[in-house]
Amino acid sequence: IENWNLIFICYLVLVIWDFIRRITSNLIVEEPYPMFVNMGRIFQQTALRYADNPAVINVERGRRFTYARMHELSNRLSHVLKQRFGLGQGDFYATILDNDNMALFHPWMLKSPVGAVWIDVRDSVGEQTSRIDHVAPKLVFLENRLLPPLYEHLQACNIDLVVMDRPEKSRPGVDYFWDLVEQAPAVEVEEEFTADNTSEHISVLRFTGGTTGIAKCAKYSLANLWLWGCNPAHFYETLPFDHPGALFFSPLHHAASGSVVIPVHIKGGAVITLNGADPETIGRTIAAHRVDMIYAVPTVLYRMLEMNLPRKHNLSSLKTIRYGGSPISPAKLEILLELFGQIFVQGYGSTECWPSVTILGRKDHGTQTQEQIARLQSVGRPMPGEEVIICDEDGRVLPAGQRGEIRIRGPNTIAGYYKAPELTKKNFSGSGFWKSGDMGYMDEKGYLYLVDRKQDMIITGGYNVYAIEVENCLNSHPAIQNSAVVGLPHDLWGEEVRAMVMLVQGSTTSPAELIDHCKQHLARYKAPKKIEIIDRLPLSPAGKVLRREVRQLLKERDKPDVELV
């Protein structure tokens, strides 16, 4: 009987299992095929279309490459990675390069299945080695001047090195770029890899700017970069003309400026490079090359304004001035519009959301009415396909006009940070929204306004003060080129508002005058208690003011220029 009971139980289990299988069989969704892509083929199509057009112009080197030549060169370089160094899917190479050499990689080397690590050439040696240690690439392309400080560390890590200019003396494990390229075959790159899944293929690793603390390593799929570069807003706002000559003096490996490279490529334009942002050189280059578009961070635009560049050089060829990377002073933007005309386009984005997230088009840069002038404080409306929401501390979506944290989700949003699951969990919601840490609000027409970084909000005497609001007020003073506002501990108020300012060359003012200026335009509690006039503000490699360094400088020196009585 026990055996029959066991048989019956087994039979019953089988019947139930079969019933469940039949019921659920129609509900089972087959696993989708991954989205594969052959980027070598895509670049070949572009090279055929624009074969003789200039693709890259390196001003300092006097070097010019057509689309056909760049396709051939990147084919050879892809084969160097595979055949000479044995790199393939899942491996990484790193670049620590100036703009002229970086233009040989971005975007052309997206055809390779080997992932790239873009490291800022202007980072300290310690920062560069820490980034290399985090990723462990097998090969590094670097400028010759960086070989002496990096050589021993990279050799100890068994990393191969390639320098971009012929070295004065040979070293073990160091190759010369052009020798390798010329020896490699130029045949087409026939490699396929997934476009939209970083667990299977990472196109680029790039570290955040670190303006708010320790840098994080963002991992980009090909879709994050390439598909977002095809977004229509790039073409009806930034580049509404064919074959643009686009001048880049901000780093090509930076998200803000680097994101414009792919749209320029798609339009058959030329990436024109300078390795620095000297305004005089920029002016001469625009005039000599009849440049159509420039990308600039606000600090560079302020210097161009201070030097009155349009009156010194013929800049009439400019059709677009694309700016971003940090907030701009609305007062200075008004003056720039008077000087250059309504050719400005602003983008807001981040390392985590390959720019741009929003766009403020040229038509939004009007100055005829008070409504238009007020809109100059906005960073624009979301790009097509982008989701931007404002949330409270608990992640609830807030209505128009209410301030909260900006959260972003779209095809350009990364899936997380490389080798940092806890950071990923902390900075991304379960539904894929990136928690920006930026405070802002949206108006009734969908325009996004930045208020400040969460950690840069100052609480003084129980009142919230947003540093950017005070900075905009200071920057509206005609003697001020740029400013930085921070909060420092205060026994009575909790925090006090402090500021450092840079003057326009040849201008004079006093801390007392600047404090009065703020009191005239802001609530009294928002006016800085002390202001220090300095020659230069600490900037990140991307041109952003580093408030944390300003805060540290003020803590160390703490020498009051003006005391409020």
C-alpha cells in the first residue's frame, strides 16, 4: 500500500506539473536576440559618402585627414590591437591624449570590439595611475611627455605602451604609434558585438570629472554613444547645415564636448582641434579655417567676452556657439548675444547621461522680452526620447514649479559604474533613473531650471541659499569675470555665505561694493558675509569651478576682506 501511495503521489505531482506547463506555455516570452552591430561597416559607409571631405584637422600639427584616410587609419589601428597586442572582446586599451591625437580615436575606434578607457591628459599622474589601476587596461596610448612619470608604474603592471611621437630613445615595452599603424593591414574590420548591453560589450569607460568628490567610472554601451549621437535635436538645433567645420578646444574625451563629435561626423563635417583654450588662438583659428561651430564652457566664453574677440578677429563664419559643462551667468549671456548674435545653443548633461539631456535652442536665446530674458536662466527642454523628472527626497515626482532633485532616464543613460555595484545602487533608481544630485524645477512649458547641487546648498540662519544664485548676481557686476560661492561653518548662523571672485582685466572694485551689489539684488541673508578677490579660481580640467577647493582655500586662509557689522 505504501508503494501505491508513493506512486499516486508521484503521478499527482506529474499531472500538476504538466498542467502548470500547459497553462504557462503561452505566457513564456522567448529570450530576445541581442542587438548586434558591425561598426566597421557603418564607418565604411560614411567614408564612402564623404571620402574626400576633411574629417580631422589638427591645427597645431598642421595635419589633415580625409574621411577615406581616417577609415583606413582606424582599420589599421583596429588590426594593431588585435594582431600586434592580442586584444579582443572584453579587453581594454586606454588613451591619455591631447585633442589632436584623441581625434584619431573618437569616434572612429568605436568599430573595434576592444573597449576604450578615456583618461584625462590633464589629470595628475596620481589620478591617471589610479584610473589605470581601477580598470587594468592591457595597453595605453599616451603623449610622449607623460612617458617618464608613468613608465615605471605601467611597466610594473605589465601594460604595453604606445607613444604618439617618435621617442628620443627606445625603452622596453614602448612602441611608436605610426610605425605600428603603417605595418598593419588596411582591410575592413569585420567584427560584430552587442550595441546595447554593457554586460557583453563596453564601448567606452570614462571617469566623472570628480568636481563633487571621488571620480566614478561610467560604462557606456555603443547605443549610449552612437544612437544618442543620431538624436534629431543635434541636427535641427546645433548643426542645421551640412559639412560643418567644428572647432574643439575643450577636451574631446570630455562628455560635454565629446558628445558633439558624433553628430559632426554624421553630417560629414571636420573635427578641427586645438590642444588648449587660448582665446587669441581660438580667434585666429576661427578666422583662418572659416569655422562654423565651436563648443565652449562658460569660463572660456567669459574670457572671449573680456577680450572682445569679434572685434579683433573675423568670426563671421560662426553659425553655432554650443556651450555647456557648467551653468552660465544669464547677465553675461545677454552681453554675448549682443556681441555674437542669436547663434547660441546650450546643452545640459552629465557623464552618466551622455549629453545632451536637455537643449536650449537658438530661438530660446531671445532678449526682446522679459520672458525671453528670464528663459536664459533655463537649460532648455528635454531632448527627444529623454525623460526628466523632479523628485522629492522619497523619489515622488513633483509638479511644475516645485524644486527637487533632477532625475534622468533615456537611451543615453548608463547602466551603472564599472566595478562599483554599491555606487551604482546608490546613484540609480530601481527603474533606471539616474539621481543627478542637481536641484532644479520645471516650468509649465517644460523648461528645466537648475538651482544648485544638493551638497552646495548653504543653510544660514535656517534659510536655504543656493550658491549658483549668488554667483549669478556677482557675475552680473561689470567688474567680475567669474565667481565661486560656498558655505563655511559659523557659530551663530550654522553656515555663512562666502565668495571668491576674479576681476575682468583692468577693472577695479572692492569686496564692500560687491556685497552691496548683492544686497541690492538679493535678500540680505543671501549676500556673502566675506569676499576675497583672487587672480584665478581653481578649475577642473573641463573648466568647471571647483567649489570644494574654494571651500578648502577659504578654510585654510580665512582672512576676511570685509566683516559685516
